[in-house]
Amino acid sequence: MIYYYLSLVGIALVAYLIGCFNFARIFTFGLAKKDITQVGSHNPGTMNVLRTQGFGEAVLTLVFESLKSGLPALISYYVMEHFFAGSGNLAFFLAGVCAVLGHCFPVFYKFKGGKGVACTFGMFTFHPAFWWVSLIAFIVLFLTMMFLIKIGSLISFFYIFIMSTISTIYFCVNKIPNLIFVLVLIWLNVLLILIMHRANIKRLAKGTEGTVDLLGRVKSSFNKNKKDGAEENTEVSKKEESEDNKAENAEASTTNSAEEKTEDSDKEKPQE
């Protein structure tokens, strides 16, 4: 039994360290010689790569961010299922969630990472039972974001809750071993994603969350004239960055205005 627990600890540690590698940082610097944390929303994630670098770079980032969580989870699933029958799903989600944790709080980057959506996508997409459900959900939401709802964070929430709910129902119906522990891991991951998106949630509540012109990004990536495509990319990026910062600027302006009024009222008070 001690080998069982040692194996789970090893899986968690290795998955966390793998998750610490941030491909948004790696590809942005490698391809454009830029620091992703200094452009756009400053978040080292797929969505910021899409906004600041383009559709192709974002797809590349999404693929590798998905692999870094999905592959360790899948390997852990089959290895643990082979040596400890019935522990595959527990090992899978332990590895997946720890990889997401490493992405959000990477030891290599002073614990300042991304928001974990791409890694969560990889985790669900590599699961042997419902990988196809994840891909269908992704395609549907991708098209939704392209033509209807252009708010990236909202689309991400839809995906996270859809897949977490479907996996919960699937595991409960099939009464898998370690059911409670698996469900705890799945919904702890949801909680982690929500915490990492707390600023986005506040902007959504105020109606000031920025949008992403996904269709424009896709068109610009397939533009035969590279110069025109780059100019279009830059214009779209500036527009999106402006929308993202609008709420913060408005809040700062309100605060400054309130401080000025307070100072003026203090000046107008008669001296005793």
C-alpha cells in the first residue's frame, strides 16, 4: 500500500513540474522575441497570445499547453491502472489538476503563471472515456466565440462547467472506484479556474469585459499579404487591449475624481 501512495505523490510532483513550463512565454519569446507578460493583458496564456501574436501562434500554444497536462494524466492513468486496478481515474485527474496548478503557480516563474484553461482542455481531451465530448464542446464553443459571443473568459467558463458536469455525471452513473476523490479533484480545478479569473468575473458583472475578434484573427492568419495581415493584427490587438483596459481606466478616473472632490471640500471649510 505504501507504494500506492508514493506513486500518487510522485505523479503529483512530476505533473506539477511539467505544468510549470509555460509555452505562451516560450513561443512568444522564441518566435517574436517578446515577453508575453509585458504585452496585451500581461497574462502568459493562450488568449493573450491570440490577441497579441496571432491565431497561428495561439493554436501552437494551445496544443502544447494541452499536451503538458493531458499526456502526464494519460500516462498516469494507464500505469496506475496496470499496477493498482481501479486507481486510473484518480491518477489521471491528480496529474491533470497538478499540471494546471503548475501552470497557474509555476515555481520557474516566481509562481506567476496563466489561468489554466488550456491545460484543463488538455486534461479532459486526453481522458479515454470522454475525449470526444471535449472536442465537440471545444468546436461548438469555438464557433460560438467566432460568430456570437466574443468574450473569451465567458466561453472558457462554459467549457469548464460543461466538461466538469458531464464528467461528474459519467463517473457517478458508472460508480467508479475512488469516486469522491475524483470528484473533489474535478471541482477543485473549477474553483482554481474561477479564482484565477476573479478580475474577469468582476468585469463581466460590470459589463466591461473585453472581447476578442476571433474571426478577424483567423482571417488575418490566412491573409496572403503578410504585411497587410500584420497591420490588421496590430489594429485588432490595439482595439482589444483598449477594451480590456477601459474598465480599469474608468475605475482609476473615478477614484481620482473622488479624491479631488474631497480636497476641494476640505479647502472650502471655514477655519475656526
